[in-house]
Amino acid sequence: MSPSIRSERKYLEILRILAESHEPQGAKRLSEKMAERGFVLSDRAVQYYLQYLDEAGFTEKVGNRGRILTEAGIAESESALVDERIGFIISRLEQLAFRSTFDPATGTGSIAYNLSIVREEDLDGVTAAFGEVAAAGYGFLNTYRIVDSDPRIPDGHVGIMTACSVTLDGVLQKMGIPARLEYAGRIAVDENGSAGFLDLIGYRGTSVDPLHLFISAGLTSIHRLVTTRAGVGLANVRAVPAPARDQVEEATALMGEWGFVFPAGGSIGEFNLPKHPYRLSVVAFSGMNMVGSAIEKGYVIRTEIGAGIITFERIADATGSR
């Protein structure tokens, strides 16, 4: 594969999806599968990538049924090492954390966001599910923004921006606290508000986004969590130096004044997490709890986690805005 293609991860993901499929795949289905892996692409964008792969000799059309890999494409997909993807998810999130500039003392600056794509006819139902999560206090930020003029949004669809919890990492880093995003996990909450992790997946050892995995595997009960206060949601865990406890508590308290939500107990050093003599675990609910609740209700949603950054004022109190 030419260097220009090998450097573009979307091409590699399309090749891998086709390699894992037992039948031809059309642009629409490829777009859906790419979204499951954290890449939001319209059908038209997928067609562009496929045309390039056709010209490179790695894919070919099978009538109107879609594309399959050629022998050259099979060989290329097998030679594309898995370690090209290991660490990619965390690297992208760390870049967003660095680029975010939110100042919890003033409520100004930019935050990282996730972008979800939904059908226009599903918007009311999806936003109702998002609103339930926000009202119950299990999102990362208690609001979201509706957009329909973004070039990433295909015809007949609407985008919804939700805050990404790596914003917290950015806040801590700007305060001089080295924060390291470690795990995504399923967190079980009982009627008394007590919480503990059921599963953890390390960001630095995975080639796919673990939050997508938990949701697509049906391992959450977010809707039950927001309606009965007992269920299984999603949270992220980062590590900070133990002496930074007071500063982290100050940061999360200030962020709470602007609508950011953290688990009971201040999110610091609690839960059933591995103990370390020199580091503290800091837990934040994931913005993907909104998405997961809507998916549990049967809505089809494609979400790119860590899709970009947006000024806080554009998303704060923006529920229903376009």
C-alpha cells in the first residue's frame, strides 16, 4: 500500500471490515461499521475511500451488492499490523485533552466533544433519552447541543454534540497536574448511590474504543440507572499524583458549578479500583451514557468519540439549539 494510504487509518479500517465480512459490503453498511469503530463518515465519504481502494487494486465491486477484497487487498489487510491501532484511541483523546482550554474558574474556553449522528425522525426520541440521563446526573455535562449544518452530517440526519470527559484531563493538565487516562469501565450503581466497577478496559492496550464495545455488547443498563437509580453505566478512570488530591477536588468542584457531573464521593480515590501508594484514581461519568441510553431504547446512533473541540459557551445551556 502506498504511504499516503497507509498513513490514513480510515483506509485501513475499511480494509479490515471487508476482511472480517463474509459477503460484499455497500457504502451504507460500511459507514455504520466505521461508526462502531469511532469513525463518523457519511455514505458519500465512504464511496470516496472505496473509489481510491478500487484504483489501488485492493477492492472490487460485486454488481450492486457492494465491495469485496481482492487478493491484493486480503494480503494488505493481513500485513497491516494490529499495533498500528493499539494506542491510536488514547493518542487521539490525549491530543483533544491538550487542545481543550476550559477554565473552570471562569467557565470559558473550549471543551472536547463527542458527535452522534441520528436520523431526523428519531431526534425527539433520542433527545428525550439524552435529557433523562442529564436530568438524573449520569452524563458528564448536563446539556448537549443539536447541530445540522456540519459537513460530517449526511442528508436526513442530525448531529448531537455531547461533552467528552477528556475535558477533565485538559483542565487538570492546565493546572499543572499530570493526568493520565487509564481505563474505561462499566460502573454499577445501587439504590443508595454506592458505585463500583464491574469491568475495566485499559485504553493503552486496545485497538477499538472500549465504550463502544460495552454499549454494542449490551453490557449496560443506563436507562434503568436513570429511571430507578440502580443500574450499570459508563465511566472513565484517570490517574494523578497522590499529592494533587486537594487541587483535583477544587477542579471538580468548580466544574460542578458549570454543570459537569462527577460520581458521589467526589470521584477521587473511591470505588473498587486498584490502589497505588503514589497515585490517585479520578473517576468521571462518560458522556457516552447519553448515547448508550438511547441505543438501549432501540435507536440507531453513530458516534465519534473525541470528535473535536468546541467553545464551552456554544454547548452550555444549548439543549435544543442548532
